[in-house]
Amino acid sequence: MANECCDFRFLLIFAAVAFIYLQSEYADRLAAAVESENHCTSQMRLLIDQISMQQGRLVALDEERKRKEEECTQLKALVKEFERKGLQRVINKEQAPVAAVVIIACNRADYLERTVKSVLKYQSSVASKYPLFVSQDGSNQDVKSKALSFDQLLYMQMVMRIPYKDQSDFERIAGQFGVFEEWKDGVPRTAYEGVVFFRYQTSRRIFLIDPDSLKQLGIADA
């Protein structure tokens, strides 16, 4: 009987030790899970803060873009006003101009420079009769900077009206459509009867008196 009581006590002790061990292990796992959850919560909050910061930057960039667009619009209006005043000063000279010399530029600043210098050799002495203009198709900054570096001419920038794939394609269609396109925009802006065109890609020189000249060149009206 005494042996059975002793065995029962040992079993109780063993069961108690096992229970304590299991509880301790469970507590450790629970603590690890809580710590992991806290870490995830911290990371999530950090991510939310970063997203909020990026959204703030996007809003600031959008506001900056709108401000730049407004400045660009104002600058364009100012440039047009300067161009108008410059044209008016030329028109108001005592000797009425005969024609405008328009150098058509696109994307070759070196060619433009050589063409302008070549034209100035002959145009400078008769500048009052044949004022010099550079009309740029497109928005190549090198060409624009080069044109603005000359104080003997007035600069005009046109939008690209002729779609083309590459340089060879541009040269192919420039002779076919370029004259009429520049006539349509160039004559009203220069306000002269005739326009002399120097096209530096092909070295063509064309003097137009009226729109009938376009028919002689085989160019259909748009």
C-alpha cells in the first residue's frame, strides 16, 4: 500500500513538472508572437508614413508643374509681344521693306550658323529692304540658341506641322510641303508682299510674290 502511494506521488510530481514546462514553453511562444505582431505593426506604421510622405511630394511636384506651365504661358505671351514690337520697329522704318528673308531651320545648328553668316554678307547692306528672319520648325534648343545669338535678325518658332520618321524622310518631304507651310504662316507674320526662302538642307532659294507662285512649284493648296 505504501509503495502505491509513493508511485502516485511520483506521478503527480512528474505531471506537475510537465505541466509547468508546457506552460513555460507556451508563454515563450506567446511572447514571441506578441513581439512579432508588434514588429509588424511598427513596420506597417512606417510604411504608411512613407506613403504619406510620397503623396505629399507628388502633390508638391504637381503644384510645381502647374506653376511652371503658368510661367511658360506667360513667357510665350511675352515673347510674342517682343516679336510683335520687333516686327513693328522694322516695318516703321523710313524705307519700306521689299521682302523678308526667311531662313528655315529645324535641327542643325551648325548649318544654320553657316547659312546666316553667308546671308549676312549680302543682306547687311540692304537690311532695310530685306529684313532677316529665322523661322524654326520644332523645338531644338541648339538651333534656337544659335538663332538668338545673332542680333541682326528676328527669330520665330513654328510648331512642327509636317510629321516625319527620320532625317532622310524629313529631307524627302521638306521640298514638297515646306514652302507652302512657311508661306501660310510666314507671310502674315512678316506682313510683307514677298518672301525670300533660304532652305539650308537643299540650298534652294525661292522668291514668292503671291499664292499663285505655289502653283508654279506644283504645290497644292492646303
